[in-house]
Amino acid sequence: MNKRNIFLFFAAAVIFLVFTFSFCGHPAEKITTKVDTVLAKVTSKDMVKDSDAVILGTVNGLKTTIAASNLRPEEKDIVTDVSISVEKYLSNSKNISAKEVVVRVLGGTIGNKTMISENSPVFENGQRVVVFLKKGDNDIFTVYGWAQGKYTVDDSNIASLGKENDIFKGIFGKNMTLNEFEEEIKTLESDPSQN
């Protein structure tokens, strides 16, 4: 190759790289958006009275998508739609009969973009959970009380580990087995001071 051909080759390469980075963006930089929220402290009575249903079920699917923000007007958020097979309704003031529900939570990852919120509940496939539901649009539910309304069930115990345990004890006063929790829900539902 002579000097002219080498120069043309490098000039073409530089033009190609400038075009690629100018119009196609830089290589996938990870972008994380953190949404800060403040949770209003709720009582066990509030949780039962103000939720539409309390379910026991198993997470059988997670789908991350982009949806209109409920927190930031005219913005979009990354959300995760959580499919839960309902094993049992522990409370059901709205007479919901679905065998499977979809619960939408703030946060997730799409490509190189991640959105997180410290107070948003986190679900995992196969996880057995108790969830306080609030019915939203299009048969999509939200978790009433955010992180205060989702608890993992492990070996018949509710919320036995970490942050979930601290939240649960802060609302319900102590650790409980699933059977004890079901009795607590029935007691709270029948409490005349609830009305």
C-alpha cells in the first residue's frame, strides 16, 4: 500500500468511528436511576383495612417494562410486573376471585438502564409470598404499603430475615408463623374498631 491508500484507509476509519459514536451513542454505559420515596408508617389495622386483599401465593413470572410514572408527572418509569399464583386469600374485602394476579412494582433493568427504589418490594421467581394488594387499572395490582406490604414465607415463617423481618415486626409487633399470621388477619378483620 502506498502512503495515499494508507491515508485514505485511516481517514475512512476515523469517519466511520465518528459517525458510529455520533449517531449510535457510546458503547452501552450503565445508567441507574434511583427514585427516593418516603413511606408513611402504617399499623397492622391499616394494612388489613386499607388493602383490597391479602394473598398467599407463589411468584411465577417477572416481566420488566416501561410505564407511565405514578410518582413523576409526565415521566416514564421502569417497572416490573410480577405474576403470582394465588394459593389462598387471607383477606378479601373486594371479593377478588383471580387465581393469578399481576402486581406492578417500581424498578427493574431494561438493557443498560436500571431503576431502583429502596422502598419498593423485591420479588424473585419461585418465592412464596404474602402480599397486601391494592387494585389498580387494567387488573394490575400494586403492593399496598410498598415494602411494608410484601413478605416472604419460608418454612411456615413470615418475613424471618433481614429488612423484611424488621418491617414486619415494626407493623405486627413480633415474628409469626404463617398460621399465627392468618389468625392475626382474622382478628384484625373482625375488630369492630376497624369500621
